[in-house]
Amino acid sequence: MKKLVILFTLLLSLHTFADDLQKGLTKTFNVIGSVQTVKYKPVNSPLNFDYDIQYYIPSSLKGKNNLNTLVFLHGGGQSTMTREGSLNVTKMYMNDLKTVADALGIILIMPSGSGNNWGGHMISLLRDLNQTIRAELPVNSDKIALSGHSMGGMGITRSAHWLTDEYAFFMPTAAGMDEKHQTEANLRPYMNMKYYHMQGLQDHFKVFITRCENQQRAIDELERKYNVKTGFELEFYNGSHNYPKETYQERLKTMFKETSRNLYQSELHGMVHNRKEIISKPDTIDWYLAYPDRYFWLEALEYSAVKDLVWLDGKIENNMIEIKSTTGLKKLRVYLSSKMVNLQQTVKIMVNGMTKYDAVPEISLENNSERNKDPGFNFESYVDLEL
């Protein structure tokens, strides 16, 4: 009988171990203390393509929660035109950034462009990657940052305005926003983000210096027009195209200490876009471009036309929410939080000067599917409006 008990206990423990092992194998990030390379398929992508991703979780973080996370985009150019080249360049950055992660006590996630470099595909990749990070790792959902060097920084200049509510801050280095992207539509979201750009004055890509100066002027003009301060900050350092590691580490330390994502801002200046499509280009793989339908606490539920870009502005004062939108939107969801309004009293919502809601909101926590994707998305209610 004793032998049977021992055998049963052994089988049970083996079964439990197998279950735990299987659970571990289903996770993307499950090794602590060493650099790992994994294949990653974006959560919502309709394509079968997997990205190469390197990650590093310092041993000092074992057993800790509420951790800071840095997502870093590599540079490269011609050297990253192939999948192998992209991964090799990612590994080159890892040598430096691993020591930064150890020093700051942060999780480091380094996606490879996998031969695609950093174009429009990174919008859907990074949003989905953040969903995986929040689901699998003991992170602070409001303390995930996006940084990149050279081509990686360029990717941020092209995409930060579509990822504004995903990150605590953006920190491109040795890059520059092309003047054709320095439009009012793309710069408006800077009023809702922290964006710290580092640029070397001795950079052999002189155009980056010019672009940074022009972006600063465009930001200054935007701030005067809206009478709202943006989160844009530009630091010129006396250095080359290479990022200054010690200074970079110090700026990261300050940013993580002082900056968090705030989903409950009282003023919003953003946009949504009704376009989700697969992009095909000659001599490269197809990639998935998916612009966001949600901007902080405003979400487009239904558009009136295909490929419409909709500007959204929102302002909260006391229990009054005023929203302005351009044409192209038929149905809008407004998420509500006690951090924004008093949910025990009447909330009035006006859209383009018309009252669309005037009542005490119902608490609808069970319907908050967004919380499953993002634990930091803690809105207690929402209201759907027909426009």
C-alpha cells in the first residue's frame, strides 16, 4: 500500500511538473538571467510570419513585481535588409544594453526588424508585443518605454503618434523626423506623450540635426496654436552618430523615475484611422498594418467611410466632457474612470457642440475587455454614442 501511495505521488508530481513545463513552453518570455532569442508571432496578426526577438531579464529581478520595461529598436540600414542581418545587429546592441538593464533593474525586450527594417509594420507588432509583455511578465503596465537608435529611432519618429497611449515615454537617439511627417496631425499627439530625443552634433548624418531643429520649430508653433505644452524635449550632445551610453543610461533612469503612462489625461489631441490591411511589396514579405481605433479614453466603433482619418479632441472639466471630431466617424465609445469624473453624479458628454449623453453612468467592469489586454486600462465604465 505504501508503495502504491509513493507511486501515485510520483505520478502526480510528474504530471504536475509536465503541466508546469507545458505552461512554460507556451510563454514567450520564461528565462531569467541570460539573453534569449525567440520567435514571436504578433497576437492579432493574420499572417504566419514570426519575428526574431531577443530579451533579457536580469537575475536581480527574480520574484519582483511592478517592473519597468524597455523595448529597444535596433539601427542598421543595409546591414539589416535580411532576417539574419537584422538579428545580428540586434545582438550587437545587446552587449551594451544588457549592462544598462542590469544597472537600472529593468526588463529589456529587443525586437528584430527581421529583414523588414522599421516601417509601418511596427505599429501592429509593437502594440501586440506590449499585450504579450503585460500578460506574461510582472511588469508595471504604465512603465513600458520605447527607444531606438538610428534606423530604430527613425521608426519611432514615423510611428510614435500612433502608439501614444502604449508607452510611458519615447526615446529615439541619433535619428530625425522627416519633414514630410512633421504635420499637425502627426504632432498633435505629442501633447499627450513624453518624447525625449537625443541627437549628436557631430553625427555624420547631418540631415538628422536639421530635422531635429525643424521638428523643434514645428512643436513650438503647435504649442502656441493650442496653448498646450507638449512632452517633446530635444537634447543635443557633443558626440557622433553612436549613442552616448553613459548619458543614455542616465536619461533612461530619470525617465523611468519621473514618467508614467497616464491613460486618464483631461485633454486629448489625437486621431484614429479606419484602415487595417496587409501590405505587399516586391522582394519582401507581406506585413500587417493596423492603425489603432482607440486613443486613450476615446474609441472609434464605427466609421462612415473607408480609409478615413479622424481627428479627436477631448476635454474634461468637472463632470463635463467635450469632444470634437472631424468627419468620418459614426459611433464613438467614451471610457470613464473615477480618475476623470465623479461616476456617482451626472456626466454630460457633448460631441461637436451637441449633447449626446447626460446621466449617471452605469458601472460596467465586467464588460471591460480591454483590461484583459492591458491591466493598466482600469476604466470602470463606458458610454457608446451615435454621432
